[in-house]
Amino acid sequence: MGESMAEGHSLNETLGLIRVVSTDAAGHARLEYEAKQAQCHSGGVVQGGFISGWIDAAMAHAAMARNGPGIVPMTLELKVSYFAPTRPGLVIAEAWVERHGKRTSFYEGHLKDAAGTVLAKATSTILLADMNRVVAASKKATEDA
């Protein structure tokens, strides 16, 4: 199912999310981002943290689609391999569940340019955390601060 960008969400704005193209209950997601010149280091190449963030976000969307709104996908481990420089313009982050577990799942994803060239690939171990517990812990942490 297609979805539009979450309006006013500053993380999505910072990352340059254009739209969530699709997610499905099988644990797949496809997101489009605008790689911006402001995200580049020398030579007009996008800094690797943005690339890993785009793929990580796609894996989180895939996990949310697979597990429903009662979970918060929390990345326990993320490994990214970079194959080609990412330049400003449209990029597509795709992710899918590789192995689903009750509390921990394994996801994979990649980033492609508009021509379909794979720029980077990633694997992630994701903790499927209970939304109520995460919200309660965050509230407590911010109250104590």
C-alpha cells in the first residue's frame, strides 16, 4: 500500500524523505529520498551516515509493516557495505525481512539510484520492542532530566 510522508516529522525532513512508496505485511518496504548537496562531503558524495540512515529507516518500516503498530523496531546491529558513490538526486531504499523471530528479527536492505544501480547494501538485527514499554521508558527518562 502506498503512503505519503509523515507531515512535519523533523527526522523525515532531515533525511529528505519524499515518500513511503509501499509497505506490506510480509515485511517489505520501499521509500524514496532526495539526496541533497547539503548531505555531501567533499567531491559531492553523500556522507555514509545518511546512506545507512535511509536503509535503516526502510528496514524499520518493513518491521512495522510486518509486526503492526504495537511494536517499535530498535536496531541492535547494523552493517552497511558501500558499493558506489551516492550523489545528489533521487535514491530508493528497499528492505525486507530475512528471518522473523518473536523478539528479534533479521532484515536486509539496499539503496539504489534512480537508474537502479545498487549503491549500498545493509543487514540489521532488530529488537521488536513493545510500544507501551518504550513510551513509558522515554517518558520516565525525560521527566528525570
